[in-house]
Amino acid sequence: MIPEIGNFALMIALAIAIVQGVIPLIGAQLGISNLMAIARPAAQAQFLFMTIAIVLLGVSFVTDDFSVRYVATNSNSLLPMIYKASAVWGGHEGSLLLWAFMLSGWGAAVTWFSKSLPFTLTSRALAILGLVGIGFLLFLLLTSNPFERLIPAALDGRDLNPLLQDPGLIIHPPLLYMGYVGFAIPFAFVIAALIGGQLDATWARWSRPWTAMAWVFLSLGIGLGSWWAYYELGWGGWWFWDPVENASFMPWLMGTALLHSLAVTEKRGAFKAWTVLLAIFAFSLSLLGTFLVRSGVLVSVHAFAADPTRGIFILFFLVAVIGGSLALYAWRAPMIHSGGKFKPFSRETLLLINNVLLVVATLTVLIGTLYPLILDSLDMGKISVGPPYFDNVFVPIMLPMSFLIGLSAVIRWKADQVKRVASKQIVALVAAIVVGGSLPHLIFNQSSIQLTLSMIVAVWIIFTMFADFVQKVRRKVLSRNQLAMLVGHTGLAFFIIGVGFTTAFSIEKDVRMEPGSKVEAGGYTFLLDGLVEEQGPNYTTTKGLVYVYDSDNNQVAALHPEKRLYTVQKMPMTEASIDEGLFRDLYVAMGEPIKNSRAWAMRVYYKPFIQWIWLGVLIMSLGGIIAAFDPRYRRIAKQARRPI
């Protein structure tokens, strides 16, 4: 009965989405306020029924209802309860339900936190969200229903993919989808403004905090996914340019460009056309990511679907959304007039250059991701585009962009003088060259051109951001928006340092070890002291005990790598053990047992500064949170609600 109620809730949500997507648009076109007023309660009602649906799917999982096909495919009676609950989004159908649920949640949030917006603009924006919701709800009900019955019911489930039986599953997909779907809000505001022909500062001002929060969620989701892959897969890496990694990275790059462009549009009235396109492309790339992952066209540990017919549905939906949006833009383009004239040497020009570089970087990732798929679809052979392509194309684009960030703190709006900026930045630049250029030699006694440039850029950003922070604090002119910029850019510098040192100085050793064996890596000695067999809730495991000693023979860590065999799927899994530190990680992963011996294949890593990668992501995300909760928006909202 519970699955039927959940399915009925989806049907009601679809009916509400149709009302939300159609009637307010008609009301806005005809100027009938009663019809426009339907948008807010409809968005809230859709969120209510989507909540009912996803909760009931969770109930089916925790009660082991194997008469539901999706539950039988992705769960098992022995699966720990925490993974039964998170298995709701561990497969294709549930992840799409999560997508639609997040969309309804963002729509409801707009009704609660945007009451000061112009009534017509809000109604149109909510209607656009309703139309997008129609597409995803139809997709769920027609091709990917998570409540479909299995007749006869299975005696037990096939278990959740062992790769997903990890705490990362609990947090990573919701964060990632909150980011994906969050870009629907600036998209909806932009489309609403285009329909109404009112591209003033209002839509830009109110899109900024929503865009910032979507960007924060996506940043945290990508960062957590990277960390999850690092410790779960036993490969010691943090990014592989996997097509599905790229699918989340592209909207992040475009969202970063959108954030900066919105700032210019709000403050100076410039870049209006550019900002509109970025909002469309950011959400379009989110939909493209969904298509790539959920259509079955990718072979990846992240891609759970394998039915191309679903991909055809998403493709048509993708074409409708992107094509319709671009057609509307082309129709309204003549009325988009950007103000805020500026000189070639100004903050506007700097932001424009950075935005262009971000878009070009996105295109390089898009080409590298889609090119192999296009060749394969045309029967022109199979190729693999991997890290060498992206390292050689993407990195050279991002380094000059990162360098320009140092200028963003001091260069003025409208126009500035090269002499004035140079006088302020020359000391920081010289210091960055000296400190950044010498860091690799001081710490590791070696370097390379790319690493030296990376360190100089990172130190340059830190020095310029810190100097600007101190100056603004002394003058008491530090605004919340400026603080967000300083924090976010400092996080980028930390990220660059982490990537640079980890890439250049990581040590990896594949060795044969048996109890009593030792191996040295990065100045540390790894001793395999013993092996034990243990029984888990739904797996058996061989667990190693590895002691790690420093150069003075002091024990610094006790690691417990595992090799698990999951009972139902008979799938082996490597569980790495990591001693994490601010300046280095010590990492051990078990391979396979060596026949006719007590030895195992082991992989030992020394990873310097790798935690700075995720520390940088956290700091960048903090900057986004500061920007999203700028009290300036609350003051504007209060003023807008005052009676005239």
C-alpha cells in the first residue's frame, strides 16, 4: 500500500506542477493577479507531495519491502540501516526522485524568502520552475518509476552496490544535487525577466544570493565526492577527469562565471546579455550532466543507468529547455541594453577577462568529455581522453586567470590607472615571486616550472588578499561582499598549493608484503605487523595492521587497511586506511593475496599537502556562504515590504 501512496503522491505533484507552470504564466500575460497568486501555494503544495513521495520510498527501504523493484535491486535485509535509508538515492530511479524533490524544495524556498520581489516576476519564475518540474515528473512516472512493483516479490534484495556502502553516499548526492538544481533559480529569474521584458537590476540582485548558495552546495558536493573517491577506491588520487566528474565540474565553472557577472550587472548595470547567457548555460550544463550520468551513455562507477531510452527522453527535454531558452533570448536580445560604461583598465574589464577564461575552460572540458562519445556514436572508433589532455589544456587557462585575481582586490570600477595599481601591487608581486618560487626548494629541495608558477600565483593571491583585508579593516570600509571575495579567493590559493605539492611530490609504491615486512616512502617506514579475518554485517574482511614510523623510529600511526568481500554480490572492495595530517597523508591500501604465500599486494602512498585541496574547497565555500547571507539583501527586502 505504501508504494501505491507514494506513486499517487507523484501523480498529484505532477498535476500541481502543471497548474504551477501554466496558470501563473497566463495570469502574468493577461495581468490577472488572482491567477498569478496561484504560483506560491502551488509551489509549496508540490514540495509537500514530493516530500511524501521520497519519505515513503525511504519507508519501503527501511522495512525491506522487496515487492518494490527498486528496493529489491538496491537493498538487502543485511544492509546496515543507515545505508538502507541512503539507498533511496543510490540508484537511477531514486536519484531522479531526489532531483525532482530538490527542485520542488528550491521552488518552495523562493516562495518563503522572496516575498519582497515584484509579484509578477516571482510568479513567472515559479511558473518556470513548475515547467521544469513537469519534465522531471513525467520522466519519473513514465520511464523511471521508483515505486514500480515486482511480481512476485523477491525473497531478498540484490544489495546496494558495495562502492556506495559508505558514509559518502549519505551526504555527497544531496549536496551535489542541491547545487545542480539550485542553478534552476537564477535560470528561472532570467527567463521570467526575458518574458516580461524587464531586465533591470532586480533580477540580478535577487539572483545573486540564490546563485551563491547553489554554487556553495555544488562546491561542497564536488569536494566531498573527490574526498570520497580518494579514500574509497584505494587509488590514492583525488581527481581523474572522469566524464561524470566533468559533468559536475562544468556547471561549477559556469556558475563561478555567473557569480562574478551578476556582481557587475547588479552594481554597474553592465554585462546584462552576458549574465543572461551564463544563467542559461549554467542550468543547461546541470541538465546535461543529468543526461550524461542517467542516460547510460557513460561507462563510469558513477553512472548507474544503462537504458538508452531514458536518455532519449532526457535529450528531448534538454533540447526543449535549452532551445526554448536560447530562442527566447534571441527574441529579446535587441531590448537588452547594458549600461555602466568602463575603460579598458578597470575592474569590469578584469572580471570580463576572467569570465571569458572560465567559459573557455568549460568548453575545453566539454570537448574532452563529449568528443569520445561523438566518435563512438558515429562508429569512428573508440578513444579515451584522459588527464594528459586536460592537464595540458585546462591548467594553462586557469593559471593566468588565477594571477588576475590578485588585481581584483585593488583595481577600481569604471577606470583606473596602471601606475596607481602597480605601485600598490609591486611589493606583493616581488614577495610572491621570492616566497612562492622558493617554497618547493625549501620544503622538498626540488621544483619544476609549472609548480613554481603555481606557487607564485597562490602566494600572490594570499598576499594581495591579506593586504587588502588589513587595509579595509583599518579604514573600516570592509563590506560583507568584499569579505566574501577575500575569503573565497584565499580558498582558491590554498587549493592551488594543495594540488601543486600533491601532484609534484606524491610517492606511490606497489609492494609485496607479509607479516613482518617493511617498506619506506616519503621518509616513513611502513611495517605490516599482522592480518586478521573479521565478519561484518554483510561482508567478510581481511584486515591488516600496519605501523608507521618516522625517521627517528617513533611510531606516528597505526593503519588498518581492509579487503572486503560482500556476501550477496560476491564483490571485493578495498578499504584504504589513512593517517591524515595538515602537511601529509600516509595511505595504505590492500590489493590481492599472493597465491601459495602469506603475502599480499599492498599499495603505499605518501601524499604531501593533499588535505589543502579540500581545505581550499571549504574556505571557498565559506566565501560563498558569506556572500549569500549579505545583510544588504535583508535590508533591501525590509525596505521593499514597508508600506508606501
